[in-house]
Amino acid sequence: MRRESREGRRGLDRLRRLIVLAACAPWLIAIAAAEPAFPTRPVRIMVPYGPGGVADVTMRLLAQKLGERLGQQFIIDNRPGAGGILAAKAAATAPPDGYTLVVSGNGMAISKSLFKSLPYDVLTDFTPVSITAFLELMLATRADGRIKSVRDVIAAAKADPGKLNFGTIAPGSTQNLSAELFRMQAGIDVALVTYRTTPDLVTALLRGDVDVGFDYYAGLNAALRENKLIALATTGDKRAPWTPDVPTVEQAGLPGYSVVSWNALAGPAGMPRDVVAVLNREINAALRLPDVQEKAHLFGLDARGTTPEEMGERMRSDIAKWAEVIERAGLAKQ
């Protein structure tokens, strides 16, 4: 009797499991159907910079990880020139199927106000997918110079207006606008000198041609390691983990100052939501991988994803921020 009873209970348990599975089957089928067959062929990522730069190198690593996770190649297509317009235009006019993406970010937000006209609308001709990295700038000066802190910069500029020089790369770049924002918020009169490349800026700093340089950690790091330059501050909201001894500009004496640049991936307007969801999920997962994090930190990047909605909101916020700086600085539109 006991044996028959046990077998009876087992039979009832099996029957219950079958009933549960049968009840869940429509939901499981619906979930499977909602997941798109994407990608089924290679995906192209338009990069608006030449090979070898920080954005290119880190995007290649992300592309490799996405390819491994999704079983298709993610191909880097370098399209430098025209302030990123060439790459963005090519992406904006591609079919909105998820197979063409473009590196977007802070530079695209600036371009909205910097150019007289663009062959696309930054806000309406692209589908946000995810931010891929946040990056701060650094203020650096010659190690054997007279300036040792942000307070020294402000004090020297106020003591002798127009004599202090800030160095950056190209007019309208994030670096250049960050220097403009600094002098606006500090209320100081300084000359801004622009250079074609970061190595040119570093050379000018070492020669003493400019007093303070604004650029990213990756471009200044070699001279910092050799103790030829010193970092006065970083421009973010908190200290960077790769330079924990360097204060933020706000901590160092200029309240309210903050500049955090960012890179992202976007596609043409009208991309299917389920394709965006697949890309967003896999980008966020790939960015959390330890080797991606390690490589990103070497370049001074906070590799971190977002939702598409957060990316869109960041774009709108930065467009407004840099439009005001460009207008106040009186920069001529290109």
C-alpha cells in the first residue's frame, strides 16, 4: 500500500508539472517570438575618427566582445573628417535595421550649435542605443612651473588679466569649450591658444608656451608619468579612480564647475525597439567584462552603459549646456 501510495504521489506530481508547463507554454512562445533574429549578418560601426585613437581602440574592443556574444562580426568603419559629420551622415541615411551604428556622444551635442547647418538633425535623425563610456578632462601644467593648483591659476589670472594662457586643441572641441567654461565661471581674463593635436599641445606646455592645458588623461598621461607635467585637477563630479590623488576642479577651488564627456552608439532613426533592446542589453553586458574595464581604465574611461532613454536625455542636456557656452564665448559658427 505504501509503495502504491508513493507511486501515486509521483504520478500526481508529474501531472501537476505537465499542467504548469502547458499553462506557461503560450508565454514561453511569446517571449521567444519577441526576441528578434538579430543579428544575422555583420554590423558596421561608423567611427568619426582615424585608427589608433582612444575612441577607435576602445570601440574595437567593444566590437570584438559584441561579436563574440552575438555570433556576428561588428566591423569598425573609420570615417574621420568634417568634425564627425561624414560618419554621422552615413549612419543617419542608412537603413534603420540595426546593421549600421555610429559613435555618437558629446561631440555630436556640440555640433548642434557649432555648425551653421548639418545634413541631419542630431535629435530626430538618430536612435539612441547606449552610452559606452564617460571621460573627464584634466588640467595640467609644467611640473617646474609657478602654478601648482587651480587656486594658483585663478589668482594669477586675476592678478595680471590677459597674461595667462590656456592651451587646448581645436576651437569648438570639448577641450576648448571646457577651457571657455572655466574662464567664464572663474570670471577671469585669459588667452586661449588652440593647437592642431594633443601632442602639439603637450609640446607647448613643456616649452612653457602655454601655462595650463585642458585635455584627456590618455593624451597627457605619458608626460605625467615622466613627471614633466603635473595634474592640477580633473573636470568630473568626483575623483577618478585612476588618479585618486588629483582633486576635481570644484574640490580644487571653482564651485559648480563640471565637464564629463561621453561616447555612445546610435543608429538611424526608426530602428525597431526589439533590435535596440538586444543591442542595449549586449553593450551593457560587454562593458561590464573585466578585461574591458581594465583596458578602459588605462585610457581614463569609465566604461559604463545606460538605457536608450538616458542617452537621449544626456544628449538633450549637453546640447543646451554647450549652446550656452558657445554663445557666451562668441564662437563663430562653422
